[in-house]
Amino acid sequence: MDDHISELPDDILSYILTMLSIKDLLKTSVLSKRWRKLWGLRKHLYFDIYNVLGTEKELLEKGYLTEVTVDIVYSRTYRCVNLDLGPKEFIKRVDQFLNNFPGTAIDSFFVNFYFDCEQSNTIDRWICFAIARGVERINLLFRWWPYTANSTTQNKLYKLDFGLFTNTITNVSTLKHLRLEKCLVCHPTNCDLTPFKHLRSLSLKFVKVDEIFIESLLSNCQLLRELSLVHCEFNSSTPKIVSSSLYHLKVSGCCKVSSNNFTRFIRLMLVDCFRLTSLECCGNDLSALNTNTRVLKRINFSIYFDEIENYLNAFALCATFPELEIMRLKIYTITMDLLQVATSLKIAQPLEHLKQLDCIIYLPFDTINEECDLMMIFNILQASPLLQKLSIMIAEPKFFEKQKDIRDVEIFSHDEIKVIEFGGCVGNWFEIEFVMNILKYAHKLEQIVVSPYFREDDSSNWMFDPLWFQSGRERMIEKLQGEEVVGREKLMFI
Amino acid sequence: MASSSSNLISLKTSDGTVFKVERALAKTMKTVQAIIEEADANIYMIPIHNVFSHHMDMIIDYYKLSVAGKSKEFSVEKLDNDELKDFLLAVHYLNMEDLFEVLTQAVADRLEKKSVGYVRKYFGIENDFTPEEYAAIRKKNDWAFKGDDIEPEEDEEKQEE
């Protein structure tokens, strides 16, 4: 038998080798003399706890992870990382790998492990390794997730050293995408940001950052298309985002911690990006938001129903974007009466171009005394005459004690909507009410899918309440498959 | 005679067989698509070098399954390593993204979690290291060689710990 696989051309082999785990990749390096260098063809280097230390089962067996019982009453256990064993062994193995890696060019370098300022030297060394090989994408994700750590000392965050990003050999900056989690980013005092001038995207999460850096970066990076700031801590509460190249902007869950440790959420004041097509931010700030974009196509925001103005202002702002096509809305309802006020108020300006609306609704916590209804969705539909697709998900659904009668919306009609997905159902009366009304008054409706599944965002897992399969589904089918229900053939129950 | 039927494209494999395929399938072959676009008039027959008729059979199978949403049912298990390599080269030549991904993953799966001895045996790779050389390079990344990987059936080359 001959060695056929190594006859493949280099670019194909490189692709295949990228699909192997680090361990399997290393094993190929000892197969034969021909294979000794082939592992250097791999362009994507990815190091995380599973890849380097083993599967979850192996981690528990070897003591890298321990099960800790946190709550004896509810028998809740967490898996904790062993801070004495883990980092040292991880670093040793990655260092071994990098010291022997024969490749001279890599595309991406990802590290996903819990590191802090204690391992600064190591991280700096690894960054140099990647930069010297012309890396285009760097991820440094220093969280303990999905595990926790039994640590009483909170070490300082790893501080990014901008001086490392200059390629001292070629002087060419190749970095295009940078993603950081749990780091400290300060504006560099003794070097500029020219190594970042080719940056296309920047994503910061749980990062302590100062605005001067953001402003400086935006003016230095003329090619930056995407900026994402999630759960970051700023120095001021009103950062200005000014860029002539940005297409996508996300600012979510960011805050400013004042001198007396008081946390205040960021208000986005100025977003002067005339190319912006997609924006994700908190809806409570939308009233004060001063945007300078006429080409926004996608908007994604959350509304906390503590003030009804937030809700109306958010829609008023959306109406000012003449090309807005897709809206994603998360509604956190605090109390029922606010929800009912929202239903009674009509949205003044229509959203002329809206084609798709995705709505995630968090219901009130109190299911014994509180009530709920989804009538405000009809208001939104009324204000979106060209809407084609609607998706509603009830996150964390609960069954309400008081089941009410179903009302008819009466004055409602929609001539465009074709497809509706209705998730997070458990069989509540207001779910049935919504479906019945939409079937009756959405004249072009082709299909409505009713399911129990919901998820908080695109990266979370799907969840559902088992009550649906026990009784909810049947309850809904019973009420909605009767002969008097108009359009029931368009219904699909999961 | 120029082919006036705009829905079917004629492809001629290396072994001389002519396949008439739907335009939609031809579109998944970026190499073929480029040839069509470059030709001024309607092209009569497109020769595809390095692609044999048994490759085209599998490509058509894959296409039919993926159109029906069942691309996960496509399997290359029955191909041995040489056949898989040739098929992969054919798909690479035709520049078919999805199928290329499937086939490279298939090769990666054959390498995954197997011991060094297994991979050598299964892929026909000869160990041309001296025992000293071999021990030295294994030591450089020693942790990768521990653990329960799949071993070859006969214990001819028992070099694992």
C-alpha cells in the first residue's frame, strides 16, 4: 500500500490538517520523514481547554476540573477549574507546540483559556509568534466560561501591549480581525496604532477600555467595518462612535463604573457613521441617539419596559431610517400595566420598508397575580405595512394561572405578511388569542408555525418548556382546529 | 450544432463519457461556471479533465441528496484511501465548495483519534525514522501521544507506550 494522502497538494492537505484537533495534528508529525513538516501547513491555530487538556471527562479524571457543590438544598453543582494545575500544563503544552511548529505563515491564532496579568509574559510571547507569521485573525478570550473558578483573589486583567503588534521583520501589518475577552485595553502612550491600520473588525467583551482608544482606533483604521463592544467598562458614559468606514456596530451591556463604585449604563449619544447598515444597542437610549446614517438596514435593540417613552421613542427613531428592513427586538416586560398602555398607544410613524421582524418577549415574573397579552404586536404590525416575515419568541415561558377569554382584535388587517414563527409557547390563552386573530386578519398569510422552542440569541441553545408536550400543545390544537377558525390550514404545530 | 437547450450542460469526463447535467448543478462547479461565462457563444461540450465517470456518478448522487435536504446521508465510507484521494482531487479541480468540505472532513475523520500505528497501517505510511530519531521527535510534544487512541488490529508495530 502506498501513502496516498500525502500525495495531495499542499493547499488541500493544509485544509485537512486544519480540521484535526491539536493532538491528532501532532501525531501526524511523527508518521514519517515526509510528514514531519506537513503539520506546518496548518494555517489556523486554536488552543482551548478541550483541545489542549482533553475532553470534559478526561479533565475531571485528571483533576483539571472539580465538581463543587454550591447549593446543598437544590443540589446544584458547578464545575470548577483547578487553577494550580490548569494554566501551567496548558502553557507547557502550547509552548511545546509552538516551539516545534515548522510553519512560517499562519492565518489565525486563537487562545481560549482563563489567563490574567500573571501570565502576561507568556501571552506576549504568543502574540509575537503569531505576528511574526503574518497572522490575520487573533482571538484572546480569557474567561473561565463555561466553567467557574474557586478563586478568592481577583487578579488584574491582562493588559494588551500594542508594541507587540508591529512585525519587526517585515514591517507590514497583517492583522485584520481582533477579538478580546477579559482584558485591559489602554490607549498606548509610546506607540501609535499603525499596526492596526488594516483592521477590519474589532470585538471587545468584558474588556476595560477607554474612549480615547476607541476614538483613536476609529480614526486610524480606515478599513474597519465591524465594531462590537459588549459588557465593556468605559471611562465615560457617553462614548462617541465616529467612523466613515463602519458597517456594523454593536454596543450592548456596557457601563461606566464611577469612583464610588456606582455602575451606570452607557448611553450612546453619537453614532456618526454614514455607512452604517446594521446597529445593535440598548433601546432605552435610542431617544437620545444622534445617528448620521441613511442606509441602516438592520437594527437590533432591547427595550426595558420601565418607561413607556422608551418604547415609543425607539419606534420613532426607527421610522427615521428610510431603508430599514430587518428589526430584532427584545422586550423585557416589568409589569403588566405598562404592557397594556403600550397596546393602547398607536405607533405614529410607520416603518415603511420593514420586511422582517424578530421579537423576543420576556414575560412578567409574577404569573399568579399578573396578566399578559400580546396585543401590542398587532400595533407593531399595523405600523409595518410591508412586513413579510414575523418571528415571535416568548423567552422563559410560563403558564399563567388566570386564563382569560379570547378577544377579537377587530380593527386590524395586514396585506403582506406571509410567514410567522411563534416560539416559546406553552398553551396560554394569549398565545391562542394571538394565533386566532392573526389567522383571521392577515390576508396573505401562507404559514404560521407554532412551537415551544425559544433561545435568547443566535449563539444560545434552543430551550423549551415540557408543559407544551404534556398539555399545552393539545390545548392549542383543540382551540384552533375547530371549523369556525378561519385559515386553520395554515397552522403547523411542532 | 450549438446546444440550444439552456437547462442542460454537457460535460465530458476523462474516460470519454458525456453527462448532461442541470444548469443548477453545473453552477456548483466553479471551474465549469467560469468556462461557460468566458465562452461567447453557447458552448457545445465542456471537457472536464481529471474527472472520471464514477466521480460524476457520485457528484450527481450528492447533488440529488442536497437538493432534497439530505446531504448528511451522503457517505464515502465505501471508498478506500486511494479512491477518496482521487475523488477529492476531482472535486478540487471542479472547485465545488460544499462537496470539497465534505470530502476533506471525511479524510480528517479517518485520521481522527487514531494512534500513530493505526494511521501508518491504514494509510500505508512507512516509518523511515530510526528508533532514536523517533523517540526524540515524540518527546518534543509528549503529551499528544498519551491517551486511548484507536490502535491497529495486529500488534506488529507496537511503538506506543
